[in-house]
Amino acid sequence: MSYVNPWVPPVLEGNPWPLPPLPEGYDPPLWPPRLPKFRLPKIRLPKPKRLRKKPLITLRQANALLNLALACCVIFLTLVFPVLLYRSLTGSSAVLGWRFVVVTGDSMEPTIRDGALLLAKETPFSRLAEGDVIVYEAGGRLNTHRIIALEYGAALTKGDAALLPDALPVTPEMYRCRVRKVYNGFAWITKALTE
């Protein structure tokens, strides 16, 4: 038994798809027919908000910190620095572990000139290393020389302008401080103050 699809019209001779005859004067519509244009309505979505990172500090806080830093600098320059300089130049003890030392002599030239101002820190003797410039007391006066060797708990020193090392090694009892900063430009000021 053969299967017949009821939705497929039978094939006729000459016209596989039979259509009824069109009446006279009939103008067939355009094909395919024009469908009305369907436009989706425009939906305006809200713009996404930009996530702004909150700054660590505001401009007002930064301005306040800057003013505080400037005030501290002014206080240091007007009150602490002169006291520190005076106590160091007169041979008093260091202030907060720091002291100024005025160089007298040319044994460290050209690194440190005669009359240069040194900013030194009281560092433990065990933290010293070769190449450090130290201030030590020998013969009742302060000397500033460079460490060239550390042996047997003492430091062997030599001036940069000297050919031979110092005859007497520096012991922890003779050591005073380590030089952290050299101000050669203050030589004329220190000479004027000390003379």
C-alpha cells in the first residue's frame, strides 16, 4: 500500500501545480507581498556609572599634611638646627645621636676639605665596615679618617691624602661617630666662626 500525502496536490499534465484561471482585467498583486515595516521600540538604557576609585587622601588633607611638614621644617631650622650646631661646635654631647664636626686639617682631601662641616651619627662600633669615614679621639683631639681594615676588635684607619695608615688602631673606646654627610661648601663659614 502506497502512502499518499494529502497536502501535496496531484500532478496534472502540463501544469504540476494547477491554479484556477484568473478573471479578465485582474492585476495580480506584487509578489512577495510588501509587509509593513516592524520597528522595535528604542529602549534607552541608563548609562553605567563609572566606578571612581576613592583617593587615599583628599586635597584638603594633602594640603594640611604639606602645611604640617613645612611647619616642622621651619621649627627644625629655627630651633633645633642652631642648638645642634652650637653644641657640636663647642664640643658638647650629640643631640639625638647626631652631631656636627668641623674638620681641621687636610689629611682627608680632596674628599673632605679643611674646614668642612660633617654630619655624623653615633653608630655602634660593631656596625662599622671598611670604607666608612669615622670620627675618633686620639691625643685629646678629634680626628676624621677612613677605615681600611677591621682586625682584632679595632679599626685600622688612614687619611685619603696620606700614604701610610695611622700608627695607632682605633679601639671602641676611642671611636665617637660615623660620618654620614659632608658639607664642603660650609668651610668658609666654619672657619669664620672658629677663628
